[in-house]
Amino acid sequence: MNTSENKTIMTFHEKFRQYDLGEDHPFRGDRFANAMKFFENQGLFSLSQIVLVAPQPASREDLLRVHDVGYVDLIFRLARESKPFDIETPVSPAILEAALRIAGGAIA
């Protein structure tokens, strides 16, 4: 019988809030901080099974494990130029930085 306690990793970084598509959009930058406040108010972080981790950004190599090189290059170029991917998907250096942290959290 395994007596070690199972752990659940949760990731959060202040830079997540940079993934903000506007006040009237569901992907507002404050949604991550609001979720963290809710979890804290519910006592989730006092549980020994919960480990909170500040993720490192996903690397280009990480992205290339699941995305085509052309797509990765396109997103980085659009971020440098602050141009949208499409009518609903803005891209900027700040959004890319947040997205890389979010992706890094998924692979932490």
C-alpha cells in the first residue's frame, strides 16, 4: 500500500493577467487573480495536497512539440508587430508572454 500523499499542482503567475482581451471579453486579465482569491477564500491552499507553482514560460522547443513551426513563427511575428491573429484573437508581446507562462504551467 502506498502511504505517500497524492499532490495536486496548481499554477499561477502574476503575468497571467496580461492575457487580457478587454473588459467586455470573457478572457479578461483579472480572471486568474479572481480564481486564486476564490480558491484562497475556500481554504484550498491550506490543504497539504495542493502545491502552488509559479510556472516558467514554455520554450520554443516545448511549443514545437505540439505546433507546426510555421504557426509558432507566425505567432511570435504577430506578437512583435502587435497584430491580431484574426478578428477575435489579438496578439501582442504582453499576451504572448502570458500565454507562454500559461502553457508552461500546463507542462509543469
